[in-house]
Amino acid sequence: MLKSFFHMDRAEALALLFLVAFSALSFLPAWRSQKIAGMAVFGWLMAALMVLSPALALFVFRGRGKR
Amino acid sequence: MLVERVLVLLYFAVCIGIGIAASRRVRGSGDEYWVAGRRVGTWVNAMAIMATLASGGSIIGVMGLAYSQGIPATLALFAGAVVGFPLASLLVARELRNFGRYTITDFLAFRYPSSIVRTLVPILIVTAFTIYIVAQLKAAGITAETLLGIPFEHALTLATLVFVIYVSFGGMVAVTWTDVFQGILMLLVVLGTGLWFLWEVGTPLELMRRATSVAPELGQVEHRPVASYLGYFAIWATAIPVIPHIVMRVFTARDGHGARLSLNLAMLAYSALILAAVFLIVPVGKLDFPDLADADQVFLKVMESRFPAAVRGMAVAAVLAAVMSTTDALLLACSSSISHDLLGNILREKASQRTIDAVRVGTAWVIGLLALYWAYSPPELISQFYTAGVGLLSGSLFVPVIAGLWWKKANRTGGVLALITGALAYVLVHFQILPFGLAPILVSLAASALAMAAGGLLGPPESREMIEAIEKLHAP
């Protein structure tokens, strides 16, 4: 099965999986009614996703240009 | 309003100046005109990408939406685009930069050689982006009319002429440098305003507590159906890796690594802009003006009540910069779809360099003026149409591009089927000809993926030469 796909670096594949999983889990109904500082946890998760997703990608790509 | 008008005119003059300076560099070279010579540095590209994504909606719209619909739902809409950039950097940036051409159509027509692909993709792009440009022009006209007190038509015409001049003559070089200038202006105004409020109040949590104690709806989301914004999240998350005005910026990078870094650095800046707007400026607006009839006025009201004329003038210029930095990239992408993707082969065979230059400039003017004409009396639901237009592009292009780069069994049959099925499914579900009860983008992506799988598994296998060519694109 995997032979049908072009190779992806392990760290990059894990980052991709994390992004998709974090996005999907953020939309679970449980986060919609619980609040922190007056705002639904869902909102905080979206805010975290906006910062974490590019930061994670930059972390994965660190040092790659020098190879 | 004199100070505000002078500052805006000064801003327009800088944009035209950049366009004139760039026109000398790009004349006679397709590489310079379409992709700025492929030597835009990481930081410059990051700022240009940030400005390209941040349209009028990212300043006026995001604050109006947070004020009226609450912060969580607003962040769900904007987080989709932000997530799209890391996805783009992981899935397409290095590969498309290594491919080394000008447009997304170039890649698709290479991967799935077919006249349907060569024709349908530019038509989809021009259709979706013309609607997008009209929506942005409408935002520019309304903003200038409200803030500068000049008639809608005059404001619209002036703003359009300015960006058509610098795009048509200066190409990607002018778009890059005006975007950098516009991006810095946006960040200065929004982050500066946010930090000022932070200094006054203390912490964002304290500001949120105060605002939600007076207006609890600002932090609520449970009364809204999840489907209402999951669709928007999915549209933007899947559009970014394939949408032409962003992909063109990948082609401008020095190398694949630079493209990947610039996409993510851009999103850190963009997230800072959006988070400062919703967590620092909107709560102040809600506390100061709790009952605004038009929520989109919240930023302008805050600026009017708390800052002097010079800062207000910068704020107007920042809003116009947000609109123009997106519209210029859309216009260039649209122009490339016609003069490079559709007419390119004929021009390269039969036309002189002078004629090719004239067609590039002329195409930008024709599209710009048509969009202007339409924007004089835009349909009321134009803002919804442009998101649908982006959804159409995403639904039709995402699967062919991603499968073309990563799935060895992707072939011409699958690519063409996925493209057509994705576009058709989106249109049928969006206009409720096929009522599915799901967001059109989700149906469209699923249908496109099924068509690709069917074509790839049942159609003729891809040639060894093509597999080797794609393998090379994945090289570090």
C-alpha cells in the first residue's frame, strides 16, 4: 500500500497527522460549552491552532536548508 | 478629513512609484514578470504572503464578525486558512518550487496532459477570481466612502486605477514590494492598536473577562451549528495549497526550503494580526460601543473615539492596503491564467517579445476594468459568492494536485475525472440541485477523491518517465 505513494519524511508525516488530528478534535462538541475566561474552549483551541500549526512546521523544517 | 486624505494619497503615490520602478526590471522577461526572477528572499516573501492573504476581511471583516457572531466562530473561519499554509508547506511547496514553472495550470497540464486540463483550469480560476476581485473592490469603495467621505464610485475608480497600474506594468516584482509595504502598514496599525490597549488594561485574559462579563455572547459558540463554520474551515484549509495567487508566491522563492519557511513565517505574522484584532481590539469595541447596528463599524469607531487624525489616516491606509494587497495578487493570477495559460502557446510561437509584453499589460487592464465596471453595482451577496468561488477552486484542484504529487497511481484519466467531478459536485451541492445536507466542499472533495481513485486504479498505469519526473520534484 505505502509503495503506491512517494516517500515523505517521517517527521513531516507526523506533523501532518498532528495537524489533521488537532483540527478534527477541536471541532468535537465537548469543547463548545466549557469556558475559560468567558470564552468557549473551542475558541481557545482555534487560537492555539493558529499559532501552533505554523510553529510546528517551522520546527520540523529547522536546519533542512543547510543539507 | 484632510489629514486622512493626504495620508491615503501619499500611500497611493508610493504604490505607483514602486510599480514604475519595477516596470524597468520586468520588461521583456516572463520570469521577472510572473515570478520576480525566482529570487525573492524568505522574509520578504513571508511578508508578501501575509499581505496577500490578509484582505479587507482580515481587518474590518474579522472584527465585525467577532463583534456580531462571537470570537470562537470567527477564529474557526480564519484558522482554516492558517492551517492551510503548513499543509501547503508539507504537501506542495518544495515540489512545486522544484517544478520551476509559473502557474498551477502549468503543473496540472504537465501531470495530466490533456486539453481539458489546459482549458478548464484557467477558466475556473478566472471565474472564481473575478468574483473575488469584485468583492474586494466593493470593500475598498465602502471603506473609502465611509472614512474619507468621498463618493463610492470615485473611491472605487481611484483604488482600482492605482493597483491596475502597478500590477500591469510592474508584474510580480511590483506586487511583491507593494505587498511588503502594505503588510508592514497593516501590522503596524493593528498590532500597534492592540498593544496600546494591552498597555492600558493589563493582560488579554483580563480584557476578555471584562468584555465577556458585559457581553457574554462574545465568547459563546454553543448556539451555532458546527456545520456553519466547519465548511468554511475546510474550504480555506484545502484551498491554500492550490489557490493560484498563493502558489505563485511559492514559485517566486529562491528554493523549496525558502518557500516552506516563508509560508509558515507569514502565518505567524497573520495569526498575530488576527489574534490582536479579536482578543484586544474587539473587546474594547464591545465595551465602548455595545449596541452597534453595523458590526463592521467597530474598528473604525474605536479608531475615531480613541486616536488622533494622523493615526486614523494610517488606519484608513491600512484597510485599503489590506484590500489592495490581495486584489493585486488576484489580478496577476487572473492575468497569468489568460495570457500565459490560455494564450501562452500561441504567443510564444507567433508573437514578438514586444507583443507578449503588450498582451500581459493589456490583459491586466481588461480584467481590472471589467471588475471595476461590475463593482459599480455589485450583487448584494457578492461576499458569499467569492467564498463559494474559492470553494469551487479548492473542490476541483485540491485532489488532482495532491494526488499528482504524492500518489504513484495518479494518472491522466484520474486527474481529468477528479477535476471535472470536483467542480461539478461543488456546483450541484452549492446550488442545492443535489441536496446533500453537508457543506459543498466536503461532498466535492470526497467525490473528487473517488473519481481519482477510480481513474487511477481502473485506467492505464502512469508512465515510468512521469513517475521519475515526479520523484525528482521531491528532492530536498
